Amino acid sequence: MRTLLTAALALAVLTPAARPEEKTRQVPKVVLKSADGQKTYDLAKLAAEGPVLVRLTCACSGCDAEVGYFQKLQDAYAAKGLKTVAVFKEKPESLEDYVGKKKINFLVVDDPKGDLWKTFDAKAMPTNILIEKGGRVVKVVPGCTRDGRNAQALSGEIAKLLGTEVAQVAKAKDASKK
């Protein structure tokens, strides 16, 4: 019995779980609305223009701690064509204050029903989805790292897509903490 349990545990640890990027190779046709409802953004059209980093997020303390790192990502790669889109589950009226306080200057949309979470089969909050120019999902990074590790890892992936140097968006000592 113990051997069977050990074998089952080893199989569970060694078998990679199906990742969203394996299920969704091409970005779906999705139209997102700005928090004020005045603008719409077609995700496929954004991806046709250049890489897009979709951040399925909220204003919880963990996501809040990470938002500055993702702002640094957008700042570092904007001139090369990166578009970052933060998709919040909060009500639109609460987003306006949050965006102003955090000085977010990338696209912010709301999705109170979590439709995009379902589309990408996202299980974690936040989930970051990197889409290359043309619309293929190349990387999905679930979860939160308050020290910027996820943002720094994505910086490396974005730099590869854009053929440029990796931007340091998190302090090396902070991003290497476990």
C-alpha cells in the first residue's frame, strides 16, 4: 500500500498539468470594454499589432503589491510595441480611483462576470497571459509574487519576442527570494 501511494504521489508530481497555453494556442476573439464603458478593445486586433500582456487581476493586496512591477514592464517595452491590458473583476466605478492612485498608464478594462477568466481557463488570481504579435499565446504565468519574480520572468519572455535586452523590473535580490 505504501509503495502504491508513493508511486501515485511521484506520478502526480512528475506529470505536468495541462496549462492554459496548451489549450488556447490562438487568442480568441474577445472585445473588452474600458472601465468607463466608453471604449472597446478587440484583443485579437491588439495582438495583431504587437505583443500583448493580459493581466487577469483584482485590487487585492497581492495584486496591488505587483501592479508597480507590471507598470515597469509596460514602461520598459511600450516603445517596442508591448500593450499591457489589466482585466479587473471589480465594478467599473471602483477602478477609476484605483487606477488614479496607482498611476497605471496601461489599458484597464473590467470583466465583473469573469468571462475572460473562463475563456483562458484561468484558475489563479492573478493570471498573466503573454500573447505574441499575431495572436499566439506563448506564456501563462499564474499566481502572485509580491517581490516581482513573475514580472521579471515575463520581462525575459517579452524581450525574446521583441528581440531586445531584458529590462530589469524587479531588484535582483528581491526577485531571487523564495
